[in-house]
Amino acid sequence: MGMFKQWAVALGALLLAATSFAQVTVSGVKYDETSDVHGAKIHLNGAGVRYKAIFKVYAAGLYLPKKADSPVQALGMPGAKRISITTLREIDSSELGKLFSRGIEDNMEKAAFSKLIPGVLRMSQIFSEHKKLNSGDNFMIDWVPNVGTIITVKGVQQGEPFKEPEFFNALLRIWLGPNPADWKLKDALLGRPA
């Protein structure tokens, strides 16, 4: 009986370890169920693929402190947040920077957008310096309370954080705003069934 008890304890530990490393896979890209942003534990809210016509462009995963099923909840939630993007094809980085700038502008009032122009230009510069992103390259946009928005490309932080608190939400609106980059991706990031 002692051997059975040891086996049951070992099996239980194994199952616990397996669930603590749970992942979601989207187009071959693995997203852990939880992540860490500067010491804050965040949870995968949803993940999906950005399509351009019929082509897969990138996979994206949205991490929040707790689940949100609406843009209002996701944007208004306090705490650390992350959008993690992995390219599924070669992308011209400067073009991506321009598309992100347009995505921000399309989802904000003009007066609010004009206040963010210095940050938008700096973000575009970050992407243009990388020339291109190859299939499988990753970049992350993190919101860290009391620090700012941190952009990491291929594992390297890109300059100083963007200090404006509204900058992260402006970026997040590219995917969650009223005119999102991809409606199906918006639903996927909000954990809505397809």
C-alpha cells in the first residue's frame, strides 16, 4: 500500500506541474496561460491570428491581471498588461510601424491622438530601425504601472519606457478599438468563441 501512495503523490505532483505550465497554441505559436511583467502575474485573456486578406501575418496574445470580455474592461483594468506578437511571415518593420500608427489614429479622437504624436513617432522609429521581422520573431508591448509602456523586440527592450499612461491603451486599441486591425482577432483576444 505504501508504494501505491507514493505513486499517487508522484502522479498528483506531475499533474500539478503540468497544469502550472499550461499553454495555448495558435498557428504553432505557444502562449503560456500566465506570464510575468516586472514581478506582476498576468493571465492569457485570449490569442488569435491577424490575417491580411487570406494570409496569416502574426499571432497575438493578450495578457491581463484578470479575464476581460469587453474592450472597456480590458482598457480600464488597472495593473500590468501585455500584448505578445509573433510574426508568421516576413514583415517590413517600418511598414508595420506605419500600420500601427494608422491603427492608433483610426481608433482615437483627433485631439487625443495629437497629444500622443511624439510617442507614435518614436514607436515608428523603433520598428523602422529593425528593417524586417522574420517569421517566428517576437515583440511584446508591456504596460508596467508607475514605469510606462515598454516595447521589447526579439528579447531586447527598445529604449526608455513611454511614460504617458494613455499610450499603452492607444496601442491596445489597434486590436480592441472600434476600428480594429482584424475583427476576428479582436474577438479572439477578448476570449470570445469563434
